[in-house]
Amino acid sequence: MAPNYDQEMANYTERLRLAQAHKENSDSEESEDETPCCLHLRSVKIDLPWFICAVVFLLVLLIVPIVVEVVAWTKQGSCDAKEGQVAAPWGTVVPAATMTQMQSSWTNMAWYQVDVYDQAVSNTTTLGYWSDVDLLFGMISKYVYVDSITGRTVLEAWKPGVFFMGKRFHLARCAGAGAEYFIEEDWWTRQWFNWDASIKFNIKNSAGEIIATSQRKRSNVWSIFSRNDWQGTIESPNGDLIAALKQEPFTSGDLFFTWQKWHTKNLRPDLLPNEVVSFLSAVYDIAQKQQTEKNSDW
């Protein structure tokens, strides 16, 4: 029988077409395997579009800081977590003259901690420390003072949740009824061109009466021969000096791993408790560090 060349040619052409189609499918699968945004679950392959990958990445960037804040919040001391608290009278927790210093950021990455020293006794042994933790990117803030000897949380401060122009703090003892203090920024006194980063606070008692005012500012702003530092004052409504707060212009010790020290002196403990002065010193120190990190005034 004579060979059917047309049939053989048709079969050969069909085999070439099938081989070419198989090769194209193999190349397509290899290119899909190289897609960076691809999940393999055993033998099942799920390809995610690029926009889903971007959404997942953004969610991770958003969730991780919140998780870190929640962990830091739960680790921080709290008045409610301490049982059997003894009411420490105002003026007995912190001495009138103290030195405070912020801990290095590499030791406390999720919160700020300001160590408190009795300046008349030792600048190496801490009496206690103030710590600050923010939640929900600063929408909720809490401060506590922990006694280093007993390990107990003695004082607690927080930012009230009501709307307020400027900064506002509520300071109270962890145990026992008694006086509480409200520290509120006088926002309307802020200058348009605030070269020295000046900020003023009104200090109120439990009855809402202004018993003192405090002002923090940066000194030596225009000096080219000396480094500018921070300082604060607390005065009575009559203008009498109650307390002075001053930051050292330079760090002592390792320049790269220590922060500048603050020296606080309460001249009138009968008018304002030492603890309120110490808290303001910690607030000013934390604000200065935040400004250094963000390079903006608060």
C-alpha cells in the first residue's frame, strides 16, 4: 500500500503543536513559581495579587506596634495590681532635692523610664523611678512611680480622656483618700514663634483651684558658645518661687549611652508636695527626649 504522506504530515504537525503547547504551559508554570507573592500549601498553590501583599504588609506595620504597646502596658506597674497598699503621705515618697536621669533607650525600647536619686545621699542608688507607657499611639498614656526598695507602685498619673486643648495630667496616690493634683497646660499662652519651646502649666488641687504655675523652656537658644539645655520653674500665684528644675548641658559618662541629668529643688514643700515637682521633672525629661527623637516640639 502506498504511504499516505498527507496523513503522516498531518499527524506530525499535530504532534509538533501539542509539544509546543506543552512547552508553553511548562514555561508559564515556572514563571508563576518565581512570583514573589505566592503561597504554597502542600500540593495546592494559591497566588496572591500584589495589592493583597501590600495590604498584608501594611497591616503588619500597624499591628506590631500596637502589640508592643499592649505588652509594655501590661508589664508596667499599676495601682490596681498591687494589693495591701499603704497610703504614703504626700511629701514622704520623694525628697525635696533630687537628681533624675532618663535610662538609655536600648534598655527600655517600649517605654520611657526616669530614675530618681536622693541628691543629698547618693547619685548612684535609685530611690525609685517614673515610667511612661502610651497606648494606641499616644491616645492613652499612663505614668507610675515605683519605689525601688519595696517594688511597689506608689503614685500614678494619667491623661484624662476628655477633650482638652494641650497637655493634661491627673496625679494621685495609689492608696488612701486625700488630695489629688491636676496639671494642665495653659495652651493659650503658647507663642506663635516659640523659639525656646516654652510651655506653661497650671497646677490645681482637688477643688480645682490653681495653687501654682510651672513653665518649661530651653535656655541659651541663641548662644553659639554653649549648648542649650532645659530648665523649669514652679511659682505660686503671687509669683514666689516654689521649685527650680534644671537640666545639665552635657551628659556625664558615656556620651552615646546616657542622657542629661536633671536637678530638682523644692523650696516650699508646704505649698506643693515634692512628688508633684518630681513628676513635672519626669514629664519635662520625657518630653525633651520625645522632641529629640521626633525633632519637633510637643
